[in-house]
Amino acid sequence: MFKSALFWKVMTLLGCMVVLLIPLNILSSLINERSSYRDDVEQSLRQSTSGPQTLTGPLIAIPVTELTTVIEDKKEVKKERRFIRYYLPENLNIVGKQTVEPRRIGIYEGQIWRTAITLDATFNRQQLENDTDQNTQFGAPYIVLAVGDSRGIGKVGELAINGKSYPIEPGSHLPGIEQGLHAILPAERLKDEKLTLRFNLDLMGTKQLAVVPIGRNSQFSLTSNWPHPNFIGDFLPQQRTVTESGFSANWQSTWFANNLNTHFYDGQLIDVDHLPAFSVTVANPVDQYQLTDRAVKYAILLIGLTFMSFFLLETLTGLRVHPMQYLLVGLSLVMFYLVLLAVSEHTGFNVAWLLASLVCAGINGFYLKAVLKSGKASVMFTMGLLVLDAVLWLLLQSEDSALLLGTGVLFVSLSAIMLLTRNIDWYGMGRKAQTAAAGDARNDSERFRLWK
């Protein structure tokens, strides 16, 4: 077997493919590097504007001072405990209208969003009745609306409570949630038959918008001009519609489903990051870096099929192709992906794929005309490369069916190889090669020579 010219030819081709893995790995690293530059743009936008936003509220907070008597060293000692008591709304309805704006830094693009938000909340009057214990003192109540990043707070409307307007002040004044807004609530409002409030707010952010459903019954409706939302989170919307011009979504939840009332005990430190929330992310569509990275994963298939075509041509016609020629063609196929990456940053992926296919197929056709000594064979190989490029493009576009299409391509290729080589005597080819080499008296090592 080790003296067979056919064996060494196959091993040499495999060696060429292994060598081509080196530039492919370098190309993959380059794709990751360029993609990280794109991520840096998103980070820059976040630092210059505001980050992801989590809306918590509105809720009523009342400072409480509680006096207790304990026995220490057989003496009665009075101790004072200060904490915040929270009252959550009975019904909460939030409506938002979002506008997503692309921002470019160099050739890279990110997005920021602006959302006009209207909040309507109703509080249970019985819940708001304070204890009459003489050892408990209550401070001035206030309405709280917390956000994730106060830099994103834009226009702030008036807070209307039972039809009367109250001024808004910055800061949430809540432990654990520092950023937001608050409004002092006159104590007499707690004695009203019902307590309803309405509030308007313009909020800006990047990536995610989340709303904590703190109401016993909570609803959140959002419309946006962004056609690529990501609804993965604690709750999926009850209804959603996504079109090329944007999306609309509606969420609903109750305390029976989220147990949010258990997160607001007296004096408890609120951890907003671990509260369940309605959330939507302004997601990037599959961009040129992701698509190019996926395309590179199919590079070894493209190179392998091309090498197999040359090998069959040699076997069926007696034409000899040198390993260096195999290697140069393989490098041109690797160059296809580099051209694809470079052009896609300026024109988009589909246009870049077409240009890279035409350029690389053209240079291969020009080169193979001299190698194969036939213009017809050169045109056939050029058309074959274009067909392979088209098949790979379909694989990338139909992600859900990629395995099925890829399997079909491999099956058809293997079937064609078996059909074309069904009558070849592989042992006979090896013996002929050895006999021809042994008859070459000029150099005994010619019997190991693969390409003559």
C-alpha cells in the first residue's frame, strides 16, 4: 500500500487540505476581531447615552419608624427601627410607543431607542390604611418610579393623582434602587375613596426595555418601528405581531403567576436585577459577521468538493495536476471568504457574496484554462464553482433546513463520484503507475513520483 502512487496522491491532497486550515483559522480570528469592533460600538453608545432600562413602579413608599421595648440586663430598653413600607398597585397598565434609531461610528452601526410611556395605576384604599399603633410613626408618603439608567430620562410629564397634578423630583429615594423619580404624596390622598394616578415619561436606552409587573394585575403594551425584536425573558407576550415595518406586543401577568408582592416586604432591600419582568430587546438581525463566520464553516466542504473534481478529472482523462496547483486553487477559495468579509462591511452580505463569487470564479477560470489546457473544461469548472457558491448561499439563508440541504449536497456529490468511477480498476491503476515508474532507469525514485 505504501508503494502505491494512488495512496500517496490521496495523502498529498489531504495534506493540502490540512495546510489550508491554517489560513481558514486566521480568517476566523479576523472575523471575530471585526465583530468585536462592532460590539465596541454598542458599548460606546451605551456609555454615551444610556444602558438597558428596567422600569419599576409606580409604587407608594412610606417611611416607618417603629418603637419596640426589649429587656436588656433586666431593664426595659426602647429601640427604634426605621424601614420603608411598600404599597403596590392593584391594577397597572403601561403603554409604550418605541422608536429605534440607528447610529453609526465609522463603518459600524448600533441602535438606540426612545419610548414614550404612559402609566396608569390604581391602588386599593383598604391596603393604604395605616396602623394606629402608638408605637408606629409614619413619615410623608411618596410615589416612586425607578429606572435602570437615569441618563435615559427625557421629557417628564405631570403626575396626576385623582385628577390633581403634583411635581416630580429626581431620584427614587429607595434603598437598592437609586435611579428614578419620586413625588411627595399628601397624606390626605391616602384617605380618598380611591387612588388612581397617571404619568407620562419619555425614556431612552439601548438594547433591552423591561417592565416589572408589580401590580396585582399588570398589562404592558408596546409598539415599535424595529422589525427584529427579541422577546426571550421571564414572560412571553400574550399577543405579538412582527412585520417588516415594526412590531407590537402585549403582556399580562398577575401575582398568582409572578409572586411579585413577596419581593416588597417591610424594610426589604429590593434587588431589581432579580425581579421577573416583561422584556423586549432591540436585537440585531443576523449580520455579515455571523453569516461570514457560518460560511467559513462550510469552506472545507467547498475545498473538498473542488479537489475531488480535479482528482476525478485526473483519473478519468489522464491529465496530471501538480500539488502546487491544487494548493493555489485552494488558496483562491480561501480568498473568497476574505473578499466576502471585506466587501460585506460596505455593501451588505448578499451583494458581497455575489461579487466575491464572480471575482473568485473568474480568476480560477483564467488560471484553470492554462492548467487544464482546455477552455471548455475551464468554463465547466468555473460554472461548477458558481453553482457551489449558490448552494452554500442557500444553506446560509435557510438555517432551519441547513442540515437537510447540506446532506443532500453531500449525497448527490458522492453519488456522482460513485457513478463516474464505477468501472475504474483502482488496483490496476496502482500497478500501472508502479510499472511505469520501475521502467524509468534514470531515477529509481520515480516510482514514488505522483504527478508527472
